[in-house]
Amino acid sequence: MGAYILRRLLLIVPTLIGIMVINFTLTQFVPGGPIEQVLAKLEGGGDVMERLGGSGGDAGADQEMGAAGGGDDKYIGARGLPPEFIAQLEKEFGFDKPPLQRFLEMMWNYARFDFGQSYFRSVSVVDLVIEKLPVSITLGLWSTLIAYLVSIPLGIRKAVKSGSSFDVWTSGIIIVGYSIPGFLFAILLLVVFAGGSYFQWFPLRGLTSDNWEELSLWGKVTDYLWHIALPVTASLISSFATLTLLTKNSFLEEIRKQYVMTARAKGLTERGVLYGHIFRNAMLIVIAGFPAAFVSVFFGSSLIIETIFSLDGLGRLGFEAAVSRDYPVIFGTLYFFGLIGLLMGIVSDLMYVWVDPRIDFARRG
């Protein structure tokens, strides 16, 4: 098993490099890069000039740029700007170097977990991610945990009672829940329970109240749970159906196998057969998928849920970085989350072995 894990760890390197190469190459052909974003802000009267160290931040420099006939035509909106200003922008963002050199320098920095600074926020990428993590941890952890705690027992119950009225009406409920778009359900929760047209039982925004620091320990816990109730519920609505039906089908498949009939013939009770024989085999695919499920919810934070409930998490951070072409944030988070995702793939394999020790990945191939 140790050799298998070592091989998987070594495969992370070329896989991660391939992911970064593809995305870095694509960004070279996407219009509206960081320099175009700066030029657009200048046209709109932004304060980007101050960030660049005063290069033309006064009225005289503005007149000089407006009167100049130079500029670099390869950038949209650069006409009328002096070439020196465009060159300084390129140096500021590192675009004065060839793409290959920029990529190699970026990967060398990322290998040392140096993700640089955001182009437009003057703060390190690591600090940005740490700032947004509480929201993503809240949505990812609680959504995954509650989904598993509810869906697994429900799926087992549905498998045992397959074809009964309980199976039919629960299937109807979870399918209806699955068919409702997450954003529509989130809006419905706000309208009904957060001061819309009916009740004002829950807050509209944030993870905590303004007086959080003044609350007691129990007050902080209840305040936190009060704030996350609606966004977590909105995030959960679609995950119940998939996990419940996966658990049910997995158990039904095992129940029909020969070894179950043999166990019953030996006089074991239904409960003994279910939890002594079926459970371990049926839960393989469910439990082993937990790391991947957690990562998908944790790092794939719902932009819509965060926006509706005024939560500032990784979903909004990624969206804003993509819109503003903030490449350090885009590539830094892509590298880090890609690395975490690949490591979770190894953890999933270890979960298989933990659930069923008969599985030996070291003998594969």
C-alpha cells in the first residue's frame, strides 16, 4: 500500500502541472486582461494611478496622457496614453516577460507556496483565501455533514422498505426537492423566514451579529447557528436526493446477492444480516466518496447562495477574480485547490481500504 500511495503522490506533480499549463495557456487568449481592466478604470476615473506609485496621478499627468499621441494599440483603450505608462503597467503586472518565463516563475513560486499578491486589492492571495474561508468552511462542512447524517439512514430505510408507501412518498419528496433550483429555494427561504412577506425569524446576511464579541460562549454558538440555518438549508436541498438514492441503490444491489441469502439461511436476524454483512459492502461507494463530496462543496462554494445571503466566501472571490482578471488570485487558488483535490483522491482510496480491508490497491495493474 505504501508503494501505491507513493506512486499516487508522484503523479500529483505532472497532473497539477498539466492543469496549470492548460489554464495559463487559455488566459493568454482571453481578451480584457489586467491591463485592460486598469485602463477601463482610468477611463472611469478610478484610483489605480495611486496604486502604481503616482505615475501620472496628478492633473498634469492626466493632461499629458490625454495630449499624447502614443500608446500601445494592442490594448483596448490604450490610445492617447504614453508608451511609458503602458510599459510601467506591463512591468507592474509582469507582462514585460515572455509567457514561458512568467509561467516557470509562477510555478516555482507556487511550489514554495508563495502565491503573490492580488493585482487590485494590494493583499496577498493567502490572506484573501484565509479571510474568505470561514464562509466556505461553514457551507461545506455543515452541508456535507448534515447530508450524510440524514441521507444514509434514510437511504438504508428506503432499501429495507423498498416498494412500500414509505419508500414512495419519501422518494417523491426528495425528487421534488432536487428539482427545485438552489437559488429559487434560497429566495423562498428569505421571503418566508427572513423578513420578506411573512416571518422575520432569521437574519438576512453574514455569519455573525454585530455584537458577536460581546456575547457569551453559548450566545456565540446560538448566534452562529442562527445565521447559518438558511444558507446551509439552501445548500442542502439538492444533495439529499443524490446521496439518498445512491445509498438505497447500493444496499438494494447487495441485498439481492447470494451471500445475503446464505447468511439468512444460517439463522441470522435481519438486523444482523443488514449491519453485519450488507452494510460494509454497500457503504463502500458512499463512505469512500465523502472526501470528494466535501471538497466539491467546500471549494466549489455556491456563488448564488453567497450572493443571496450576503456571504463573502470563496465563491464570490473566484467570480470577482475572474471578472477583474486578477490572475494571482485565479492561479493561486486554482493551484491550491487542485492540489487539495488530488490529495483527496488518495484519501478516498484509503477510505475504501478502511471500510473494506480486503481491497488492496497495491496489487492493481
